[in-house]
Amino acid sequence: MSVPLREALKFWAKLGFISFGGPAGQIAVLHQELVEKRRWISERRFLHALNYCMLLPGPEAQQLVTYIGWLMHRTWGGVLAGALFVLPSLFILIGLSWVYLTFGQVPWIAAIFFGIKPAITAIVLHAAVRIGKRTIHNQALRWIALGSFLAIFVFNLAFPIIVIFAALIGIWGGKRYPEHFQQTAASHDKASGTHAAALIDDHTPTPEHAKFSKKKLVIQSSTALALWLIPFFALTLAFGWKTLYPQIAWFFTKAAFLTFGGAYAVLPYVYQGAVDQFHWLSAGQMMDGLALGETTPGPLIMVVAFVGYLAGHIQHLIGNSNPFWFGVLGACVATWFTFLPSFFLVLVGGPLIESTHGKLSFTAPLTAISAAVVGVIANLGLFFAYHVFFPHGLGGSISWISIAITLLAGLALFKFQKGVISVLTGSALAGLLSYLLTSLLI
């Protein structure tokens, strides 16, 4: 017995609207629904798929959805499952981005974002600690994390260079000191009780479409390449090589291959490019975008849609009656070129990479990269803290309210294990309250 494609698509569509809570929350929901409740896949097969997706660059929850959809219903099943996981958040973020640019200067809305920025600082630092606990389990990896932090904090080294150095250390270390570069297995709590056999059980043979085939590899790789080249050259012909949209396409293609460790890992790279290099948006706007990404369903990396929308909208404010559609184009371009490699790696690389799963020569560089990512995320958190605590630079006044909100948000996250949505809501209310009290005192 198999699950009809239509029934599966209904679930994937529903998941796209309820997948709050970041990667950990999304994977927990998937485990509960697919392993415990629906029994579409067994615990062992689910964890095998999860471990594989965690080895890849890109958003692991979206890739896990794509992988399971592919395993159940071939290529189109994977494509539709992964797309339905992303599309709801794309539409929601386009709407929120328009509201942000149109009404963001209204005092009470600005006050809400004032309260959210300190919470984002705490959330990023919390992510660094959480990822560090999961990936750093010996002194060698701690040195790699510290080195990556100093490389970006002191020397402002570009994120791709840090990734390359970490990978080289992992290759060398995996051969010389293999015990320090073993990956820890991902795990989930098993539900109590005995489960009935799953549709894709422990001993279910690998379906024919999931087995390696040179012919299929060539066809699918050519298709993926065409899906990248055609829109890229169309944007270049329409707007010019050195214009905004081809830049967005190329930049987020590179970002897609650097997201080892999830969305927080790529945020420093997106920040370096979007804020420092291309000046598409400001540091404050980047933090606001991250807040919007945290409060919408779908993968957190969907913040790229916010970046793309703001870049297109702001650049076409002058001389255009309706910059909204330029923003929509920017959001769609950023999303397409960010997620296309994820589909490629799962659908095309799956049969190839599975044969290397668990081999130290393959996993050691990724273990080192994951450790380096922790240092980079910690640097991002400190950078956000600087902009929030000293909004006018070191020579200006200190925002004590922001410091207080950051400390309270950190307390809620670290001590009381509150969810991101709860922390952001409380911080937004704190920002609004501070605005109301200031208005009454003036």
C-alpha cells in the first residue's frame, strides 16, 4: 500500500503554513507526523534521510521534505513537496516586506521593530550556543571555532575563505587525527509504544528511482543546469550584466552552496554581501528582515526573499510609479537561486552521496566547517549587539532599553527555553511600551 500523491501534496501544503519554530521545530513536526502519526516512513529511515540532509549545504528541513517526497513519489514528488514548503513563506514575506517599507516609519510600527532588534541579537547568540553544543565536542573543534571567529572579527575575512580553510583543516585532520573529526549522529526521542510497520520501513528496498544511474544523473544534471542558466541569462539580457537582478542571482547561488549548518550559518555571508558589499539594505533593515523571517512559516533562510524585495523596491523608488513589482521580482529571483541548488543536491546527488554517508573522508571536512560556522555566527551576534546598543556609533549614546530587552530575551531563551515566537512577541510589546511611556513623559 502506498500514499496517493494527492494525499501527500495536501500534507506538504499544510506543512508549508504551519512550519514555525525554525529547523529544530520543523524537523520535530515532521518526525511526529510522518514517523509517529502517519507511519509513512520508519524511525531509522527518517534519521538516515535527516543525517544525509544535514551533511548538505542548505536548509535541512526543506531538504528533508524534498528527500522524503522524492523517496515516496519520484522526482516530481520531491519537487512539489519542497516547493510547497517554501511558497507560503515567500508570499507572506513579500506582503510583509511591502508593509515594512510602506508603513515602517509609522511611530508605533517603528517602536515594534525597535523592540525586536535586541531580541534578534539574543536569538543569534543563542543559535551560536545551540549549534556549538551540537557540533563542537572536542578541543580541536573549539580551536577551529575560535579561529574562524578571530578571522572574521579581527581580519574581516570573507566567509567563503573561512569555509575553504576549515574544509582543508578537516581533510588533513580526518587523516591525521580521525578521532577528533567523527560526526555525532543526529537523534530524536522515540515515541513510547510499539509502532505498526511503516510504508517505507527499515527493510523496504530502495525504490528503483532512488538508485544511482549514469543516464539519469546526466539528464537531471542537465535539467538543473538549464533551470539555472535560462533565468540567469534572461535577467542579464533584460537588465544588463552588472545590474541588480543578475547580481542577486549570482550572489544567492554562491550563498546556497555555503549554508553548512543551516540558515544562521549563511546569515554572515548574506550580511557581508547585502549590507557591506552591495549596499542593498542597512544593518538595521537586515535585523528587521531576520525578525520577519523568524515569525513566518517555512525555512529561516527565507530572509533572502526580504533582502531581494528590499533591493528591488528601493532601487526602483525613483522614476517608477509602482516599485512593488520590482521588489517582487527581487524576492522571487533571490528565492529561486537560493533553493535551486537544494533541489539539485537532493534529487541529483542523493543516490551518489548516500554511498559515502558515514565515511570519515567525506564527513571530516563538514565537521570542521560546522565548527567554523559557530565562530562566524557568534561574530554576527556581537556585530548586531554593537548596532543595537550603540545606534549612533561608539561616540554616541548607549541604548539602555535595548540592552535590557536583549538581557530579558536571552534569559527567556537560555534559562526558560521559550520559543522564538514568544520571545519576539514579548520584545515587540516591550518596544511598543517604551514608545508609549516616552510619549507620555515628553
